[in-house]
Amino acid sequence: MSSAHAETVVVVGDHVVLVTVDSQDAPTSLEVTLHVDGRRLRSFEEEGWRVPRYGVADLTFFWWSARRVVSVSVDAPDQIEQLGADEDIVVVFRRPGGWLLVCETSLRLVLGGQEVARLEYGDVLTDAVIEGEQVVLRDAAGSVNRAAVTSRGLSPVA
């Protein structure tokens, strides 16, 4: 396999997820192909300036690129869910009924496929972790911000 092609294998429960990434056209674009249990599901053309990142929650495998999140339940691989963002996605967390997206300068709660809450930040966010019902965000300047996450929204925590 050439350096323009990469494979990642993730075991989710009793299922094997294979993600192949063709980066020969990076940073313009990437082609990401998803397989579950040896069956090719679909290919996606993605923005090429960020390599895909991966997550697992229960029996849901998900990956995100610069501007899109794609998820698949390994028990129902024909049901692929996608959502997009208008800024770079840094970290993604699965939440009951939806997603929590940490983007370059915002935190977004997406429920039922719709963005229901957003907090904006003044500096570029670099990473995040969940602590209980709060998300802890770090930015490029080294500052730490916290936000409470509920089923109905987001609120800054002092």
C-alpha cells in the first residue's frame, strides 16, 4: 500500500470496521471508504487538510473530517448518518439523541440532526474532554473554558 493510502481497523463489539483513506489529492481532497465486516458501504470525498479521526460509542462507529461527521451503527450498517459544519471540526462526542461538536471556534449541540445550541469562542479550540455533564475546552492560547451540556442546550460555566 502506498503512502497515499492508509487503512485503519477498529473493532466495535463483534464487528470489524475498516476505513481506507486515499490522500493522493491532499490537501485538496481525501477519499474515505468505509467497510463493515468485509462489506464496502460507501466512499466519501472530504476536504483534505485534516486527516480523518475516529470514535466509538456503544455500537456506533463514527469518523469526522474537516467539515463532516459520518456515523454507522454496526448492527444496521445500511443506515449511515451524516452531518456537516461550516468550520473545522476538532473533536466529536456522541450524546444521547445526537452529537456534541467541538469546532475551531465554537461548541455545537446537534440533536435529531438539527443544531439546537451553540457557544462561540474567541480563540481557536484545540481539544476537549467530557467531565460529567460538562465539556472542558482548551484553546490555542492555553485558556480553559467549560460548558454545561444538557439535553436542551449548552451554557458557559464560570
